[in-house]
Amino acid sequence: MYCVRKVTEDLYWVGGTDRRLELFENIFPIPGGVSYNSYLLLDEKTVLFDTVDDSIGRQFLENIEAVLDGRALDYLVINHMEPDHCSLIDDLLLRYPGLQIIGNAKTFPMIDQFYNIDLEGKKNVIKEGDTFSCGKHTLHFVMAPMVHWPEAMMTYDAADKILFSADAFGTFGAMSGTIFNDEVNFDRDWLDDARRYYTNIVGKYGAQVQNVLKKASALDIRYICPLHGPIWRNHLEYIIDKYDTWSKYEPEVRGVMIACASMYGNTENAANVLAAKLADAGITHMIVHDISRTHVSQLIADSFKYSHLVLAAPTYNGGIYPIMANFLDDMKALNIQNRTVAVLGNGSWAPMSSKLMEAKVSEMKNMTLLTENFAVKSSLKNEQMHALDELAKTLVGSLKGEN
Ligand code: FEO
């Protein structure tokens, strides 16, 4: 049975939800599932905005058939060519042979790369600033390269002031019948997943997101229709502000994430003692992660969220404990910058991890290091308490803006 919802008088949400997929992009755990949004406009011409992932293909095709109610599908606008949004192009062409495809110059080569579809006579290549009339609705095309792939673009419907924003403003998470931001408690139930989605999927491309935000600020937008997660139809400034903060690599919270790797609990003990000292000093915006138990995508999300990071890990094979090394590589790959960092190492005979972690942090942009080769030898002892107190004091001073 079809399962759709009306967005505006002429526009329908015809996407669906996958609650079975374990790993998005076969990397990111999504215990709460994910939605794939697609939108169908009924005007003089019928226009579909993006398709969906294979996993919900049957539902999607049924949704389109129901909304079209006997009409043909005239146009498909492809805002993004990642296969979670374009797996059904050939199925649509089989069902609607007159279908025309609208994309930009980078869209069509990607279709050829991923699929074997003959699009002779069906390609409509648009560029920045072009418009397309569907009848009552005129579409404007806004290029959004690297948000999240080079061919990504957004489409703006001037009649209803809708921005089809591709991956931007999306989030992990299945939708529960409620598809609009004002039908859910986004700040309580969705923000953490939205941050984890943005920071890991698009986090590297802050400058490109800033460019698109600038272009979008010139548009009168009443609805944001992303490819994943709730549609925004009020308080748009909330999610736009979040994107502005994240893409400028500014922290949302003045507080600390302590990311700790520990083989036998001794490094974790030192991290816990430090956390307790911070709490004694009134620091409450703080989270401690055992990074062997916390997926790196969560660590990345919290690195974007918090202003201060403490990285604690033992030495392993003369280097950094591998899970911490991987996290540091991911931080660099995702362009994390503008953070204040303290490093807490450990080693039993040749402690190297603090030096090596500090070297990796120094390779990132605009990071302030509060430590220099701070390490415990196997476990924290009384004679190091003074040094740990000093570190806690320095962190508290930095958090309170005193140094
Ligand atoms: Fe949801 Fe970049 O695809």
C-alpha cells in the first residue's frame, strides 16, 4: 500500500524509511534507521525530486503511482547522484518511458559511471541560475558542489518557496509518520543524529557549506526539503544556525569531551580522575567516551560539539593505541579545527603516545595544545597528582576564558 504525505497543496513526500540497515554507507551505525526522501510535484508537468535507495524501491514506486493517479511522470530532477538517492532511475524509465532527466554537467557522467542507462534524448543539462517552468511553479537551480559530492545541487521552487536541499539539512533516523520538524522534538530527539550525520558526511567541506549558506540567504525560503530526515517548515533559523556553526568549525558547547582508550583501565582511571577534578571546579558540560566502545562517528560529532578535547591513550607497538590513531586520522580528514586540546598518554617502558598524539593534533588547523608530553607510567601515582591538578586548573582556566 502506498504511504505518502502532502507537503504543500501541490507537493507530496513519496519517500520511505529503512529501519533494517545496520550501517549507512557500510560505515556508520544507524540503530535508529534512516529515511530516504523524495518529493513529487503535480503541476502542468509532473516533476519528481530525486529517487531513493534500492531498499525501499517497491514502496517508492507504489507511492509515485498513487500520487500520479494515472498521469505520466514527466521530469526527474537529480539533485544528488549518490546511490542512496538515485537507485531507481532505470525503474522509473521503464515505467514512464517519456521521462526527461534534469541535472547539471556533472550529473550525467556520474549516471554513466554508476549505471548502464541509455539517456539519449532525455538529458536536460542545467547550470547555476537556470530556471525551468513546470506551469505554476518555476524551479531555480543552485549548484552546491561538495555538499556532499561535486555534482550536488539544490533546487528552489519560487512559487511555494521550497528549497530542495539534497544532503544538506539531513539527518540519520527513521521517521515515524511524522515528517515535519514541528511534529517532532528535534532538539531533544534528532539533533545528536543530525550532528553525527553532518559532521561525518559533510564535515570536511565547511567552506563549501558556507558558500551554499550564502547563496541560500538570498532566497526567501519557507520550506527546506532535505533528502534525509524531517522537512523544515518553521524555525528554519534553528537548523541554518547549526549548519553555520558546524561549517565554521565553531563549537556549540563550551565544555570538554574526554576521549579515552584504555587497555587495562589505568589510562581510563587517569581520565576519570581528571574529569572528577574538572567537575569539582564546576565544569559540567563534559562527556567521557571509552573510544573502544564508542563509534568513531560519535567521537567526531562530539569533537564538533565541544570546545575542549582531552585525548587519553596508551602506547602500543611503539606508537599510538590504534583506535586512537584512527580517531586522530579521522579528525584530520574531517578538517576539525579551532579546538583546545590536552593529551594524556601512558606507557610502561617506552611511553610515546602523548608525543605522537600531540604531533598529530599539531598537524590540524588552529589547534591549541595545553600539554607537552604529559604521560603516566602504567598507572597514575600520588606523585603525579600535582601535575594532574595543574592540568585540570589549566583546562578550567581555558574553559572559563581566564587564560
Ligand atoms: Fe544521502 Fe550523499 O547521499
